[in-house]
Amino acid sequence: MLEVLKVICFVTALICFVLFFVPGRFRKYLGIAAWSALVAGFLCMLPELMFHEGNVFYPVLIILCLPLLYITIRRLLAENEPVKNFTRGAGVAAIIYAPFAIFEPLGNWLIGTVVYWVQQFFYLIDYPFKMAAWNMFESLWLIPGFDHGYRDVIVLGCTGITAIAILIGVVFLTKTSWKKKLGLILLVAVPIYVVNIFRNVFVIMAYFGQWFPWLENIVTHPTIPGFASYFWSHNVMCEGGAFLLIILIAFLMFKFAPGLISSIRDIVDVYVTDVKALVRKR
């Protein structure tokens, strides 16, 4: 049920973001509908992120989106230019990301490319593994007490498409030539995709080898044996590393497109001002 609702929300958000680019007096309402549907879709993902993957970082971000959604709606109704610009950037990100999330064959194709390159790296270093499914890696050694090895599934969130889409959306926050935009897009997409391959490699090897069994009596999962190593490698180390990579790429983007700094500053000022106002009211 939640999966169907999530798809409906993302399809609605995509349609509204696309229509937002069409000039007209209803643009602000389309922007509001797009943001609302997008946040609703993310809320539908909370149970899977929290209870299946044991992820902490993304659920916190999703929950923090709720007051920001309120501010966005107020500012769009007031025709605030920085928030309209922010909505345009989000629209670009949605147009890039949503097709992979909505259309399963396209999403599976992207997942398949990541699976292929992870396999090729394992072949190169002669790392033992087998495929339990087309996108599921399994260790050759059995888990104690089980009749199968450790398993790790590559899903859409493992492809880096979310970060790529968001940063490409950032590229469109400022007016630059298409040549510069293309250069910035390559600066975003190529390193994130490549580093993401090695992120998956690291997580699989760390989980299969049980490299980080820290606090394994506390960090547990009802359906994932040896979850502690997966938690520390995937949810802590790699999430933190991905955050640092995004900061580095953002720094390079600002260096090559200085206008981005002022555009982002204008957007941040709006939200910081409104968040402070909300806190003072409490």
C-alpha cells in the first residue's frame, strides 16, 4: 500500500514540477503541490528506511522537511523570488530522479550498471562472491546457524542518483551558459557515480567480512544477521563519506560558477529567517 502511495506521490510531484516551468498565474500553486507531493512520497519511505535498512540519516532529513515545507508554501504564496528559484532547481532534480524511481525498467537498468561494475571490481581483485539474485550479492561462506551466506541487495538508493539529481538541480539555480552547465553536470555526475561504485564494494566487503562488529548486542536487526558491520559501514562511514564528497563537489561548483553562492545565500537567508521566526513564536 505504501509503495503504491509513494509512486502516486512521486508521479504527482513530477507532473507538478514540470508544469511549474510553464509561465502562468497558477505556477505558485503547482509549486506548492509539487513540494507537498514530494515530501509525502518521502514520508511513505520512512518505514522502509527505519525498520528495514536501519537508516538514521535520511529519516531525520525527511522529518526536518516538514517545517521547511510550511515555510516554502508561505513563501511561494507570497511570490518570493529565491524560493521560486529554489523550486525551479528542485524541479530539475525531480525531472532527473523521478523517472528512475517511477519506471521500474529504467531504475533496474541503472541498478544493473552498478551491479556490473561492482562485479567487475570483485573479479579484478579475485574476491569470492556469488549472486543470489540479479541485484543481490552473497558471500560464499555461510552465516553461523544459517544455510546461506551474508547478502547485500543493490537498490536504487545505492546508485547515487539521488545526490546526482540534487546537485544538478543546484547547477540550475544560477544563470550560466549551457556549456558551463554541461561542465558542472559532468563535475557532479561522474565522481559521484564512480565513488558510489567503490562505496558499494566497501559495504559488501565490510558486511561479508564482518569488519565492524561494534556494539553488536545493541546494533541489531530482526532480519539481517551480523547487522552491526552493515550499519557501521553503510549507515555511518559511507553516509558520512558521501556527505563530505558532496561538500567537496559543491566547493568546486562554487569555484567554477561563483554566481551559485549568491543564489544559495539568498535561499538560505529566507529559510533561516523564517525558522528563527517560528522558534521565537514558540
